[in-house]
Amino acid sequence: MRHKVAGKKLGRNSGQRGALRRTMIKQLFENERIQTTRAKAEFIRQPAEKLITLAKRVQDADEAQQVHARRIAASRLDNDKEIVKKLFDELAPRYLNRPGGYTRMFKLPPRTSDAAEMVVLELVEE
């Protein structure tokens, strides 16, 4: 039984789950909208919002704290410099006055092949 066991396995081992998380978060930040299954969207929603909050909190900090935050974000985004730059320079200033809830999910009809619940996960415009 999986009582009180946190997290979803998504039918993958830990390395594959980490790679899936990094790739999907990078795609979300790059395109600002992705279509995926509901389980995968719920899986990446929290870490994506935490990265936006990290970038948002260091906007007024000194340079050393900003560099430190960028390095943390880069390590969680597979050292993709373009995505980190977009996160800190475009996305974080957009949400400065928003206390949270940077993403939203829209339900779509189920996938025809296996009837998986599909959603669109997107960044909120503001």
C-alpha cells in the first residue's frame, strides 16, 4: 500500500523522472504553454512555481545573491543558460506583484489512443 507516500513515480525510475521534470519545466518556461497528461502536469507544476518564486525573490537583492539564485536555477534546469536568462529577466518581473499561482491547467478531451486525461499547463499572463 502507498499510504502517506509522497510523490508520483510515473512508471519511471528516479533518473528518468528527474530528466522528465527538467525537460518539461524547460519546455514550459520556453513556450509558456505545454499540452501533457494531467499526472505529468501535476508532477512539474510545483517545482516550476518554486523556480519562479526563487527568481522573483532576488530581483531586489545584491549581486552575490542574484548569482547564487541563478546558479541554483541553472542546476535545476540542466544548465540551460537561455532558459535561466528568460526566467530571471522576463518571467520573474512579470509576477512581482503576484503572491503565487503562476500556472493554470485547462482540461482537454481524453487522448484517443489510451484515454489518458489531457491538460494544457500554461503560465498565467500578468
